[in-house]
Amino acid sequence: MIGFTAALPRDSHFGPGVYTGLIGRLLLLSYLGWITAVSLAVLRHERGAEPEAPSTSPNQAQSQSHG
């Protein structure tokens, strides 16, 4: 958001040399990414799917079986 504000031209004239439009599009894509990530996490939670547990290493598996 700070980059978008900093890219605004001081004389308020927009043209092909102004990067405000590009930065605004990148800002919009970042918002879309966050919304997508959060909504997928909510859907996963509502369906009751638990995140996958990290697999144990072979050393941990041996120490648990001998323990």
C-alpha cells in the first residue's frame, strides 16, 4: 500500500511512464491470494479435514519402538 501511494505522480498526470497501475494490479493480486488462502483454510476446517501430521524420521521411529 505504501508503494502504491509512493508511485502516485505528484503532478496528478497519469501516462505510460507511471507505474501506479502496475503496482495497483500487484496489490489486487496479493489481496486475491490472501482471500483464496483463507477461504481454502476455512473450507478445510468446515469439512473436518485435519492438516497432515509431519512424518517421523527413521531415527525417531526406531527410538519409539525400542523405548
